[in-house]
Amino acid sequence: MTPRTSLAWLPLLVTACTHAKPPTTIATNTRPPLVAAIDPHLVEMTADPTTSLVLASATSDLGIRVRITAKDLPAAQRPPLDLALVLDTSGSMEGDAIEALRTSARALAKELRDGDRLSVVVFNSKAQVLVPNAVVGPRNRASIDHAIAEIKATGTTDLTAGLSLGLAELRAGLMPAGINRIVLLSDGIPNTSAQLPQIVAGIRQAGVSVTSLGFGIDYDTTLMTQIARDTGGAFHYLEHADEVAKVFDAELIKMTTSVARNLQLALEPGPGVTIVAMPGLTAGGDGKFYAAIGDLPAGEARDLMIPIQVAARREGSTAELVQATLHFDDVIGKSGIREREAFVAVKTSKDAAALKAAIKIDLEVARIRATAAAAILQALTLARAGQVPQARQGLVAATAIVKAAAGKFAGAGLDELVKQLEAVEKEIAQIVAAQQPLQVDKRPVPRQPATAPAPAIEQDLRRTEAAAAKTMRGE
């Protein structure tokens, strides 16, 4: 979902995620409150292993399905929204793209309710605050619409400055009890990414999610997907200009029906258990792994598949696998930061028949699909960084795993997944690796995106990548 912008500053698997902590309270009145905020229990979490037994005499590979659900509340009062639109208006957006952007952004602004907050930042050769953060209401709706209608396409792509300004505007109206979101759209490669680590860290620390939209085939897909992933947001690949409005509408619905925000999942492995690295999981210095999940709309669920390895142990013993802890801000009940916990353990056995019967087929198939999705994302990142042989090697290994599973679970649709992995391996072999940045008059010139020679191949890769990213988000 091109030379690629260097992402050493945002590794897939090793950047430690910050997670929300309860704010310090300061007593301002000696009398206790008459009514205490009560957790409405709109968010629940469960954790289930892909099998109830593991082999006692050898290392076992299995998965933990962490399911996070939000109750459906059709009559609930939706939370207030603080939205920052950060929009690419560089010269490459000229034509249908900039027209669709103007039309869609104007329509989105009109859908906001009185009392919501909106800011609009555009970026090309430089970034500009088009609409300063303000409460939306009858007095300023016309001026907001007029400002967006005047957007024009020109210049290069200073995405870094645009995102920085967007965060600053969002912070100006940050809503402790509301939903705070950045929507980032770009169709190109940033002029520079040197300051992006600091900006993304600030976004994450503020408990803000970024929904990123990559338009066309020239944007830096690795960069855009990781900004979304590392802040708990969603990534969307847009092939055509008319898709902008659809995605804006869908994202607005999700934002305005959220029952919990800034969800952060912590995973602590048990003795002899290894959590396998995968996109979306970041290793902390405390031995735990963390995942930023973002906001959760009413009626939705996230199914995260966590791959683990369990070391051999004596028969009949209990293998303590994972302690999962979820923290989130209660939006509807306004009861502050809440916590959910789930613990997973299984027994060990040498009985082959019992081990086979203990497999939960639906969860095991989901684990295999997550394994394939992770391999696709990792392979595309490597290939676009010029490491095509390593990328293909990872895909070959994943294909072997899926083929073996397809033989065990006939009818599960895994044969089609094998074909997809094989197709991706062939397609990434045609990716042209990124060239090093040039210097013109001592000024860096942005690298051209690494891409396959045929646009149709690049489009297919980006569709596959977007689908894999969605699988890893548990949607």
C-alpha cells in the first residue's frame, strides 16, 4: 500500500510505545463528590489461544487471539470532535485530485456539528494553517467553506511541516473528554523526514490517532502506513479521486461514534514464552510488547492475533502464556482511564490425538492469515528499501507455512492465500530500488519513489498491502 524515505527512525518492531497513564488528581475541595463517575463497561476484552494443548516435548508455535469489542449504542450521545485536516496541495495534486480534495473536505466540514472543533492545514513547498483551530458554529461555517474552496495545487511536498502544524492546531483545542484526530492525505514523497520521529512521538504522547490516506501510486506507502500504525490510526489506499469523499465519510462516522479512545494494549509473556515480532507490536524495555489501537467506535470489534512460541516443558504442566492488559479513555461514561485484563494458559501433552483435537480451527486459520499479512508488509518494506532478495526469502517461508496449513484445513480458503503470496513474490522482484538523494546547489533533491516498472503492478501491490494492514489491525 518508490526510493523510499528512510524509516530507520520508525522501525516496525522495536520502537517502544508509550501508553496512557491515569492523570494525577489535585484536590480542590475537602468534600467528597456526591456522585462518582462509573465505568459503563462499554468495552470488553477476551484472549483465547489457538489451541488448548501444546506439545510437551518440543517448542510449539501458536497464537493468542485478543478480541476487543465495543457495545452498540445507537442512542448514545456522540463525543465532541477535535479534527485537524492535513492536506497535500503540492503540484502533483493538480486536476481531478485537488478538485476531489476540495469537494470532499468542504462536505466533511459541513457534516461537523456545532460545538466540534476543526482546523485545516495545507502543505506544498511550505505548510500553512488555512483554518485555525476553532469551534464550528453558525458564525464561521461560511468562512471555513470559503477557505477550503480556495485550495490550489502548487509546489513540492513538505509533509513534515504540515503534520507538525496539524499537531499544533489540534493541541490548541485538545478535548480531554472528546475524540482528537488528525486526517493526513498525501500523494507524494516528503521533501524530508528528519523531524518526523519527534512529531510522531508527540502525536502518540498526546493520545491522538492519525488516519492516513495515500493517493495514487507515488506516495511513500511505508511512511504513510507506519504513521497510522504507530499512532493507532488507520491507513487507506486511494486509487481514484472519487474515493476521497467515501473515506472521509466513513472515517467521520467512526470518529463520531467512538466509545473509547487511545486504546493501548500491553502483552507480558509467561516463563519460556516468546512473543514473535510482527508489524504493529513494539517491544518495550520492560520485557512487554505494546500495541497502539487508537479509538474504538460503538458496535465494532478488533481481533488481534499475537504469534507466540512456547518452549518445551514436562507433560501435564501448565504453560502460562500471556497476560494482556488494555488501557483506554472512557468517552461516553467520562469515568477516566479504564483497564481490562485477560490471562491465557494451556496444558501440555504428548498425546498426538489429543493435541490434534485441541486445535481451534477458526483461530488457527486466523493465525495463518495474520502470519501471511505480516510477511507481506515486511517484504514490501524490505523490497522498497532495496533488499529484494531478503523480501522474497521471507515470502517463500510464509508461503510454505500457508501451504502446510492449507493441506490440514481444506476448505478454509488458504489455497487462495498461497496464490496471493506467490504473486506478491513475483511482483516485488520488479520493484526498482530507491536511489540515493542527489545534491543540486548543495540542496537535497527528494528521491523518486521506488516502484515497479508497470503502474498496474504497483497498484496491485498497494491494494495487497492495504488489505494486509487491515488484517494486522484486526478489522
